[in-house]
Amino acid sequence: MYNPKGNGKQKAIQQVQFIEVEPPSHLSGLVHRFLELKTDTPLADDYLFHALPDSCTYIIFDQLNPEIAGITKLHATSEELNLGKKFHYINIRFLPGVWKGQATYGVVDAPYTGILQLNETNHTLIGLDFTAKQSVLSRLVERLIEEQLVVENPVTEKIFAHIDHIHKVTDMADIAGVSPRQLQRTLRQTTGFAPHDFLKVLRLQQSLDSDSYLSHYADQSHFIRSFRKATGYTPARYAKKFNV
């Protein structure tokens, strides 16, 4: 199954807490993880969050400013996002292809003015421990399901269920039971990625989750080139600087 690794945590900075937990079982086909990212004390320098491409959609809540929340995605290459010296975010990471609404790119840094109950949810989250916050987040996801803003995606579900057998775009189409044209249209509409870029993201994530990374690439030099293009680092430099 697809198990996205959303971030690389800098090894040299220990004051940043990163927690992720699985959602309740009835949401597991839609939500990958609930996450909390925070500092307990201000850092000496700005923290650069290395966001890996994962093709997921996130709802982000800024717990230091309860008016700031939103829905965001990432590009097919990683991004270094400056979170400053003090921060506290609560995130919902949705599986790729299940979010039906609009999403922006990058960090949410402006007050939310949309119709969803994100501001109310953000205010409710403040002051709760992370266990209690998970219940609040689950209720929000359940409302989004009722409003059909989050729906299961049979195409990506089939791809994730047979991810180890996918080596090229035609494999994705065959496994999903759709034509290449249908695959192109479905992935563009539901993930924002063309099939080729979607496959590159899947390969990168599989390489992070497996010791046998070369099974997803033609050879070691191909893996190093692809990894550097996606992350800005060689695998060795990345492993030295970040925990995933």
C-alpha cells in the first residue's frame, strides 16, 4: 500500500516535535494520518520544513493564529518551507485523489475565508491534547464526507493496492481497469498530477519506504538522478541531514 512520507525532519534540530497517527478505521480509506508539528520553545533560527512530494491533500490549522487555516497540496518536487522560529500546526493528510474541492500550493499563511468550518474547528482544537484533537478532526472529516467534498477514489485505490506491480504508466491504467486516456483525465482531475508525474511521486515514496529502492528504478544512477531532481539532495546527503 501507498504510505506517503510527508516530511524530512532535520536531525540537527531536536526542539521540533512531529507526531502522526492513523485515523479511525472508518476513515482509513480517505485519511492517511492526523499530524501535529510544533515547537515548545522558540528556535534560534528559522526552521526550514522539507516537504516531500506525496500527491496528498492537506487541511492545515495554525494553532498560534486560529484565523489561519486552509487546504493545500504540493508539487511533484519537494519544497523547503520556512516555518519561522515558533510554530504549531495540526494537519489532516488525505490520501491522493479523494479531495474534491479546491486547494492551494504551499504553506497556508492567510486567514481562511471559505465556507468550510475550518476557523471554528481551529478554535475548538486550541488547548486540547492531541488525543482529543483527533476526535475533533474525525468529526470534521465526517462532515466533509456528508458534503461529498471527500469521496473514495476507485482508480487510486486500485493503484495503491497493487503499487508493487507498477513500473510504468500503462501498468497503472491496466491495474485501474481504465484506458490511458481515462487515467490521464482522472488523475488530472482528482490529484492534479499527470500520470507520469504521479508515477514519479509514487516511486520516490516507495524508495523512502523500502530498503530495496532499486526495484523501482532502472539502476542506481537512475535512482540518484531521480531522487536529486525530486528532493534537491542526493540520497546520501538527504539521509545525513533528515529523518523521514
